[in-house]
Amino acid sequence: LVHASKRDGFIQFVNMILNDNIYLLDKAVDTLHLIHETEELMANAEGWQRLSLEEQGEKRQAYSQFGSQARSYLQLADANVSLMRLMTSEMPQPFVSHEMRDRVAAWLNYMFSVLCGAKRRELRVKDAAKKYNFHPKTLVQDLAEIYLHLSDSEEFRKSVVSDQRSFSWDTWEAAGGILEKFGLLPMERWRMWCNFTMQLQAAGVVFQAHEEDISDAPDHFLDPIQYTLMEDPVILPSSKVIIDRATIARHLLSDRTDPFNRSPLSMEMLEDATELKEEITAWIAAKKSSRSCS
């Protein structure tokens, strides 16, 4: 019991770090965009001269404030990412648990989309490293190492490619290009990255086939929050709603109540929906058999 309690406490701690990091990155990106826009305005002599002296003063003051905010956000975000790199290196198992793997994959994919995606040029500002402690290549390197620390987990690889909000192959290839161009990974780690990319491609093929198989799944097979096929359905004791174990586990990281009636809830109170799980398993097997025979 003590061991389980410590594990749950650690996973809640990691969840808080992820929440903080997403908030910090969002705020940093917003302020960097504003800095970028202000620098472009100030560089445009004709446009700048059209502003009144009062407006110019307001812009300069806002520019200084944005810089102070960005520096603070980025310093904290960088520290959080460094901590995640250290923790995943020393003990990767909690990060690929059923509670956390989707959450961690989504966080990594989101960070990559911001730093390596199509809009990354909007983050370019003058003297970014010196003025604002913004080191995008270092962040990309740290994130790549976190991916590699967790890459042995087949379920984590599935979580990465099934993240339809932030994952894209265009961004992934751009990230790989940045890693290779600037030599951000030692040769051995780069080979591991290339192998990980191939594993993700294979996982993507399996995921797409799985999505096609379950596209006509009965409604009662679907998670009521995520609307995805349940892998491990459980019954909430108070509301009697059936939900996927991973979904309710993630919810309980930040809210220890039943999401359908707000009654107190813990993981220990969940009841296995054994009959439904057997029904889903049989249905999936029949789908796979039908596909293999066609």
C-alpha cells in the first residue's frame, strides 16, 4: 500500500509538471509572437513614423514587459523539460503507465509542433538566447532524448502516432532535420532516433488499420468521454457509467471525483466490466479475422 501510494503521488507530481509546462510554453509563445510583431513594426521605418510619440512610447514599454515575461516563462519551462529528461532517463516506467503514456506523448508532440512545426519562424526574435533565455535547439534535443528514453514501450509508440491533435509526420520530419543538421544527438543516439522513427511508422500502419477495423464499433463499446474503443472498461461505482480505465485514471490525477455525478472516487473503487471487455475482445478478433480473410 505504501508503494502504491508513493507511485500515485509521483504520477500526480509528473502530471502537475506537464500542466505547468504546457501553460508556460503557451504563455512564452504568446509573448514571443508579440515581441516578433513589435520588432517587425519597429524595423519598418515608415510604419513606425506613422505612430505618434505616445504610441511609440507605449509600444516600447509593452516590448520591455513582453521581454521580461518571456524570459521568466522560458526559464521555468526549460527547467521543467530538463527535469523530465532526467526523470525519464532514471525511471521510464511511470511515464509509460496506462495513466500517463497518452498524456506524456501528447505533451511531447505538442512541444515538437511548437518548436519544429510550420509556425516556428514566428518565434524568431532578436538575441533570443541572451535576452530571453530561449534555446530552441536545446529544447528540441531534450525532447528527443525524452522520446528515446520511452521508446522501448510499444504502448507509448502507439500513443505518439495516435495523437491526432499534435502529431504530424511533417513536424516529425522537420524535427529530425533539425536534430541532424545541428548534430544535436551523438551518432549512437541518432541511430536510435532513426530506428524509433521506423518503429513509429510501423505503429502508424497498425493504428490506421485498427481505426478502420473499429470505425463501426457499437456505441456501448466507446469510451463516453474520449469516444474511442475501450480497451479496459471499468464501472464507476456511484454513477454506474462504464468508462475506459486509462481515461478515468487520467481524470483522477487532477480530480478525485466521478466526472458524471461528482461523488468521491479513487482507482481502488473501480469495478472491472468483465463481460463487456470479453465482448469487445471477441468483436475485435472477429474484425481482424475478417480482414485477414478478405
